[in-house]
Amino acid sequence: MTIAVEDVGRCESVYQRYQSQPHSVEPYGKPIDIQHGKQLVEAAIADRQTTWEEWEEVKKRLGRLSGHVNALERLIGDFGAVRESLSVIVPGVPGREAGPFRGDAEAARGRRDAVRESWNAASMMLENATRQVRGLADLLARHAADQKYGKADFPVRQQIISVEREQLSEFAAEWESALRPRLRVLTDELEQIGRHRSAMIVRLQGMVKHAYTRLRAAQRASRLPAELGDWSGLEFLRISFTPPDDATLAERLGEVIDEAAAKGKDKESVKRDGLSILLNGVRAGLRPKGVQVSMLKPDSVLRDERVQVSEIADVFSGGQLLTAAIVLYCTMAWLRSSERGQAQRPHVGVLFLDNPIGRASAGYLLELQLTVAKKLGVQLVYTTGLFDMNALSVFPLIVRLRNDADLRAGMKYLRVDEEIRRRLPDTAEDDTGIVTASRVFVRADGPA
């Protein structure tokens, strides 16, 4: 009993040292006895251990979740930065959402860069398109306001002139619909004009080519006969040019026809004729070098010396100029005769000269004139009042004509005999000319 009392006192002393705790002991409840209390303590200790382990697990999970949250916060920040950068270049459109992005931040940045490049390219295209539209609007307004369309008084033109430049593009579709029928009519008319123009070009091209052929023929026709010493067989004319190919010639002739058509608008001040158009076509086809023409210089020794036609006025003497002119006339007369299909005829024409001996009395000049004229079939008739035996001796036939002077009236006439009058064409009654001299000359190489 004493021992028990001592135990009780010791237990009470220990109990007194423990202050009552405000905490609830639920769900364990109060112990009934010591054994029950030990059981509750053991259960609490086991629960505490289990709870501690769970808390450690939760703390680990919390650490992992915190890491995830931090990563998500960084990701949200990155996506926010991407979104902010996109919102600067692509403003939001109400009612349109892009939806969630399935990639990561790096993919979002790449997509952002691609969108930015596309946006910059689209902005540049929009700027260029706006500039082009503005330029086309200005061009359309100036075109419609041009004075050459002053007589074309149709509503669309007035609208184009009156509408602001910035608003022209808004009415473009409406004006296109209104002008399309007129465009179809004009297109048909232009096609018809184009066909006529093409036909004119083809015709003019054939004529120009024929003209080039005639230039070549003129050079060949100027070949001198064999009776002229060092000049024997030489070409008096040398015409050099380089004809263009057919495509280039057609293009240049089109320009000539267009220019003639443009000048023809002013009918009062501009006169168009086929010869001028042909000459313009010949010149246009030989651009830029043109035609180089040179001729032999007539001199006493007949040297092979050629002079450009632009220099003959400064280099040739008066007699040389006249001789060159006669040779050129004979060449052109023969060329004209050949064009008419009469190249085989021995006689292609007659050239009357009014006192050429006054300028060209040198024997070598007269011989050159007569030799070339004979070779080309041109009959030269010289008329002169001079009695230069050196010059007249080269002519095979000389006919002297004299005017019977009526001194009282102070007039001179040629009187035609009645026998000759009946053989001449009908003349007026007051003709009093009389031919009092005539001779007949038969060439030695001609028919009897």
C-alpha cells in the first residue's frame, strides 16, 4: 500500500506538471485508463508518422508544382511578349479570335517572325498598290481632261473629271461596265484600221523595195561605154546603201504611215501625196546611214576621181556641173524607159538644151555628153547662137535657123511653110513661123 501510495503521489506530481491542453484529442477521445491511453498514443504516433510521410510527399509535390507554375509563368510571359509584339503589327479585329496555339514559345516566336515578315511584305505590297492606284487615278484624270477629248462629251468623262482623285477607284467597276460596250466598238474599229494599216505597209514596202531596186538599176545604167578611155566600163554613179530586213522595214514604214496620218488631221495646212510618203518611206528604211551617192568628176584626162553629190557644187566647174546633169538625165530617161518595158528600144527620148555651149564648150565635156547619150538612146539637141568652131566640130549635124525680123513691128517669128503646115497639128490662125532650113543626117551605124 505504501508503495502504491508512493506511485500515486509520483503520478500526481507528473500529472500536475502537464498543463491541460486546449487542443481536441478527437478523433481519439479521452483515454479511459492508462492502457487505453497508451493505445491512443500509439495510434496518434502512427497517424503522426503517416501524416508526416504524407506531408513530405505533399511538400515534394508542392515543389514540383511550384516549378511547373514558375515554368508556366515564364511561358505565359513569353507568350505575352509574343502577343504584345503581334498586337503592335496586327491590331485585333473584333469578333475574330486566333484560337489557342499548339506549339511552344520557340515555335510561337518563329510563327511571330513569319507573321511579321508576311505583314511587312503585305504592307509593302499595299503601299505599292496604293501608290499605283493613286498614279493610275492621276493618269486617268489627266487622260480624261485632255483637250483632244473635248468633243467627246459623254457622262463617264464628266464624272471622271469631277470626282476626287482618292475616290476614283471606288467607281472604277461602274465605269468599266459603262465603257465596255464602247470599248468593244472601238476595238472593232481599231482592228479594221490595223488591217488597213497593215495592207498599206505591205503595199508601201513593195514600192520601197522597188525603189531600192531602181537605185541599183540607176547605178548599173550609168555604166559608161567603152569609147571613153580610162572611164570605159566605169559606173558614172555609185549609189551605196544597206537596205534593212523585212521586219525592220515594216516597222519603220509603219512609223511613216502613222506620222502621215497624224499630220493629215490638219487638212488645210498639210497636203499628203503618194510620192512624198514613198520618199519618206525610202529615207526611213535607210536610217541612220542613208544613201551615199558619188559620181565621177569630168576632166580632160578622165581620171577615176569620185566626188560626193553634196560637194559637187563646190568642186565642179560650170561645164562639169552641166555635163553631170546631162549624164544624170540620160540615166534617168533610160531607167524610166526600162520601167515602162522599153529598155530594148534604141531611142528613149529627146533632150533640148538651151545654149549649153555657153557653159560647157570643152571638147572632152561635149564628147562625154554625146557618148553617154548615144549609149543610153537619148537624142541631144543643142541650141546656141555661138559660133565656136572647136565646140561645133564635134556635132555630126548642124542646122542653121534664122528669124526673119519685122523691123517695123520689132518682133521676130518663125514662119512655117504651107506644105509643112498641113503636116503639123492644127494651130491658131495667127501663127506666122516659117522653117526655112532643114537637114537630114543618117548615122553610119544606123539603118539606111
